[in-house]
Amino acid sequence: MARQLAALGNNVNQLAKRVNQIEFADKDTQERISGDLTRALNGLGEIWRQLT
């Protein structure tokens, strides 16, 4: 399970990095997507803390 959570966290980080590189989306859209990804990453971190 720890390996799967780490993989999910890595995927979210990669998505966040990609969102910051997108030039065709307007700034508001980028910020909303980035916020969603940040919340997802924080949620994964909370799950990890509860498991350890």
C-alpha cells in the first residue's frame, strides 16, 4: 500500500508540474487545476500519516 501511495503522489506531482507548463490554458484554469492537484497530494499525505 505504501508503494501505491508513493506512486500516486509521484503522479500528482508530475501532473502539477505539467499544469504549470501549459501555456494554452488561461491563468485561472491553471490555478484551479493546480489547487485541485495540491488538495489531492495533501489528501494522500494525510492517508499516509494515518497509516503510519
